[in-house]
Amino acid sequence: MTTALDLDWLLNPSLAPDVADDTLAPLYTAASYGQLALPFCADCATPADLDQRVCDICGSARTLWRTVQLTGTVHSVTVMHRREPGLVRTGAPYPILDVELTSGHRLIMTSRESADTAFRIGDPVAIRFRSLGGVAIPAAIPAPPASSPANESTAHSISEECP
Amino acid sequence: MTRGVPREVAIAGLGMTEMSLRPGRTPLQLAVEAARSALADAGIEQRAIDGLLVGSSQGVRPDRLGVAFAAQGGFSDLRLLEHIEIKGATTIAMVQRAQLAIETGAATTVMCVFADAPLVAGKGAGSTYAHSGGNAGVRGLERASGVLGSVPTYALLARRWLHTTGADEADLCAVVTTARAWALGNPAAVVRTPLDDRGYYDSPMVSDPLRRLDCARPVNGAVAVIVSGDPSVGEAARLTVRGIGRDHPIRHRRAGGESWFGGGRRAVDLALDQAGMSRADLDMAQLYDPFSVVTLMLLDEYGLTGVQPVSDFVRGGGIGPGGALPTNTGGGQLSGFYLQGMTPLAEAIVQLRGAGGERQVPDAATALVGGIGGRVDHHAALILERAA
């Protein structure tokens, strides 16, 4: 799958996540279509942690992954100066963001482009995707001035997990 | 011995290996040495041990110390044997487990052994941690986003903490230089060269705001601690376990709130309640400090700086030699050595025994020992007192 044209700006493809049978498979599937899917409690709609299986609010064990708006704000951000040889491809420090998504989740990501390093806590961001070893990975860009209608939430379920 | 009558539980033995920055011995070899040293320190034979608790990091190597140490280490006829794992809160959890076993009569003299050897030949510690973690699950996604090793995760926490409190890098600098000042008097510390503010700011940035000197120094080493309800064990240097508290706030990562802050105070309150003490009764604090920002955060969240803001307290020398609350008096995990939760526990024992040499806190009789685990998800607090 990986070609020279497909190389990520940041990392070596050996860091591509395991996708088959992974607990985050619904996220990677949606990401391959340019959508962001995240888990919610199927009964009370509380945003769940990515690996959460029982809702801490209502006790439900039903999780629903659905696509969400591609927008958020920066909860925290660091610029990583240490670049591990063999794993990191870029020659410059790179950002790591902890993003509060409009959906209520928090998600760690880097930037879509290597040039985007000026993020600050509270900045609005939009979510796009990098391709790492053929796997689409959520990544941030500075929020465009106006929100695009294409980014609106879709309510349909793309996968459902019942115990 | 009468069942049902609580016995005074004390720390009665301490054994430590060299804390080494060089790869070499396995966790098992290190554990054997620490265990033998603790037995000699307590003045008992190995057969006097009827409980064994082992700990090791989830970390980076497959041959982590486990319950097989009972056979490998020559123990026999145990009534308590467990591997305790609650990340950086492990060592206090071990002492608590031992205390409960002793108070209920399930065991009398319990050895707690922690051994780790994260440093392997041909790689720096940073590189070893950067390569560990795997490609699966949440960690796999984070690693695919450039979160390599544990520094960037704590850098995100640090940036958020500085943002919410208004503290700044001068506070981080004060923590680091104070830890180094303490380490100068600790022969077991792995970094013992003087450090001033300029030296701190010259340290290379790893993941901002954390410089290399804001990060702990992992070592290969082991510590064994003997906890006993038998007053004849280690009678020359017994330290009473006065109180233990735990707090596992179980927070979720959601928008609109904090996931790292606001925990742990209950662990300290519970330990103080059990001890019948207040914060003013504490002669020192030995806190878990894998990164400089954690010292600031815990001093603040545990309520240890009185009415002073933590920045003023730390910059004013409150945690240094001669300060109101000497903290991490062996250099902590930053300049002393990082052996997970054993770093603060071992230092408290050394100090309360009056064995601190050049770094000894005068007349120290009580100590708060803290442990945190994960991404500040787990808190444990222990109060020790030198027997009168």
C-alpha cells in the first residue's frame, strides 16, 4: 500500500497502527473515508473514551461509534523537539495537540502539515487526516475562518457493538 | 500472638543496590541483592519472611520481576505472595498490603521488593522508551501521532498546568535546581554536579516546556523493604507506619473539563486522619517526581504549601535545605534516581533513620511519602514516623 508518494511528513510507516481487529477499527475505517468516528454510550449518548466499554454515567455496556463534526479547540499542546532516529522523519520540531472535539471527546493528534506549529491552548482547529503507512490518522489544521457544511455531523451509525 | 489485636506495623529493613545508569544485571539479579541486603539490615534470616510482595514496571522488557522470585530468590513457606501493580503507586500499595496482612494476622514479616532494569545495551533511555508501546489500541494511535516515550504526554499536562495556574518555567527551574542541590549530598544520586539557573535553561528542550533536566533519570536497580509486626525485627531502626491513603479518581477524557488535575488530596487526608496528624506535623515530603511539573502540581494539590501559592513556596526555598517542607531530599527522581515508587520511599527511610549524611534533615521524625501512577490517575500517600 505504501508508495513513495504516500510517505507521511512526520513518521516512519513502521508506526502505522494495527488496523485489523483493533479496538479502534471503527475510527480507522471512517478515517479512510475522511470522516471521524468516535464512541458514545448508545443509551445516554455520553462521549466515551476510545477504549471505554461501560458508561460511567448510566452503566450501559452498549457503545455506538458515529461520525462527528471535524472541529475542536486545543486543550493542550507541546512541540516535540526530541526526534527519535529511525521513527521520526521530519528534520524540525513537531507539534502534538490534545484536542477537545465539538463532539465532547478529547483526541491526541499532530498537525496535518509540517509547517503548522503555532497552535496555542484555546485555538480552534479543524480535523483532517494524514496517511501513515496507508492508514488514515486524524490530524489538525488551524480552523478555517468559516465552517464548511461538509463538516456537519452525520447521525447514522457506522458500527455498533453490543455485548 | 493474639488474633484480632492490631499490632504496630513498622518498616524494619531496607536494602538497596547501586542505582546504575549502565546496563548490566537483570531485574532478578538486582532483586536478589536488594533482598539479601534488606535481610542483613533487619538482622533476620530469610526463613523469618512469611510474606513476599514483588513489583516491577510494565515497562520495556519481558523479563520483569514477578512472583517467580519467591522460588528464584530462595524463599520458602510463604503465607502471602503477590505481584502488586498500580504503576507509580505500587510501592505504597505494597506497604499497605503488608500492613493489612500483618494487622489481620495473615502474615508477620513481609518483604516488598521492587526491581527494574529499563536500560539496555546500545540505547539511551529516551530511545528505549520511544520504541516501546506497540501499535495497537489507544497507545497505537497516539504513537502514530508522534507521542513517542512518556515525555510528550507529561509535556501536554505541564503546558495545561502552567496555563491554568499561571505558573511558568521559572517554577520548573526552581524545582530542578533544588532537587540538584539535594542530590549533591546523596552518594546514591546519579547526577551530582552543581546546577544553577543558567545550567537549567541551557538544557535541551525535549518536549516543551520540559527540558532534559525536567525529566527523571531511569536506572537499573532494586530496593527491598521489610515490613514487620514483630517488634524484635530490625528493632534498632524501626519506622512506624502511621497512615496510608489511596485515591483513584478515575477521570475520563472529555471536552470542557480537566482529566489530569484535582486528584490525590483525599489520599493525603486519609493518611493524615489515620495518623492523627495534620499537615503541620510533617517534617518532610518525598513525592513522586518523574517530571519537575509533577512536584509543583502535587505540592499544590496535596495542600502542602500552607497559605502560600506553590510558585512562591518553591521559589522561596520552601522545599530546599532549611525550607519549611524539605522535599525530595535525595534529589528525587530528577537528580537522584528513578526507580518508580521506591525512590521516595527509600529516601524517607534513610532520612528518618538519621542516615542522610550531608543531606540529613535535622530532627526529622515524620515523613509524607507520595506515589502517583499513570497520567496522575492514581495517588497513594504514606506517613512514616521514627519510633520515639
